[in-house]
Amino acid sequence: NFDWGSEISRLLLLAIAAALSSVIVLRARDLRRLSAIDRMTGVFNRGHFDERLPVELSRAGRVGRPLSIAMLDVDHFKEFNDRYGHATGDVGLRAIAERVRLMTRRSDVLARYGDEEFVLLLPDTSAELALEKLEEIRAEVQALVIELPRGLGQATLTLRAGIATCPDDGSNAAELVDEADARLFRAKDLGRNRIVGGGASATLHRAG
């Protein structure tokens, strides 16, 4: 016999179960997103970058498109910390991270790679385009005025970067990271506040 009361109870139980499932899925998604974020700067962390790079390399190979990565390091950051303190250093890093993030596309991945080091993943980007983009970022960071806490006034920071592009500079994650890191060190040797990458010439650089 059909019982309206029983059927309504079953529908309510199904609705409650569906709602709980949705809450669990959303909660898991939020936790995963939070686990991928660097809490101090608000950009992605190294773990997320390490996961995304092989995925994007695989996609680039399938569609036959270039992919570039850039290793970025803040110049003279130890001296900045020693002068103003670590809390103020954090303010500077957050300001730089936010400015770089605002200059990236939704498909790009900006991550904090180390203490004052960041990495930028640029899908569908050639060596020449990556060099142009990083030069824009370098100039924006150089012009950025950082408001210091505790009435310490204002300050500026600069950064340098090394760029590597697949497939010219490597076909896997390790090769690309190593090449970008080597070019980052070359930028330091050339005087900092500049970008070193590959392209039509063996090595290109632009200084501020």
C-alpha cells in the first residue's frame, strides 16, 4: 500500500544525504585549495607548482605549444630584512607577490618557491613573449613603493629572473627548473634587477 508519510520521509532523508554530500565535497575542495596556498604571501606554494608543471608540460606536448617558466628572486632581501626586520620583510614580499599576481593571466601559476624566491609558470608562452612579460614585471616591481609598518616610511625592492622554455631548454620539469635557475644566477652575476632568458640568441638580458 502506498504511504505518503513513508515516501515523504524517504525523500527528506535523500535530500539530507545529498546536502551532506555537497557540504563534504565543498569542504574537501576548500581544504585542497587552502593546502595549495602559501599563507604568508597568498599565492600558490611550491607543492602546487610541482604538481602543475608536469601536467602543463604534458598538455603543451599534446597541443604542440611552448611553455615557459621563470624563477624570480628579490634582490638584496637579506639586507632589507636586517635593516627593517623580518616582519617588514614579509610586508615587502606580500607587496611584490600581489603586484606580480595582478600581472598574470588566469592560466598562469605564480608560486612562492623559497624564502624570497618565486616561480612563474607561463603556458602557451614562447621564450620571447616570456622575456617581454618578465621585463614588464621587473619594471613594475622596481616602481612599486612599499609602505613600511611602524612609521618606518617607504622603501623599494627589485627582482631578477631567469627564464627557461620548453622544448628548447628542456623537455621535462627538472631540466626546465635547472635551466631557469642557472639563468637566475646569471642575472645576479650581471648585476641584478634584470631578466635573463633564451630565444633567438643563446642568452638575452635586459637591465633596468
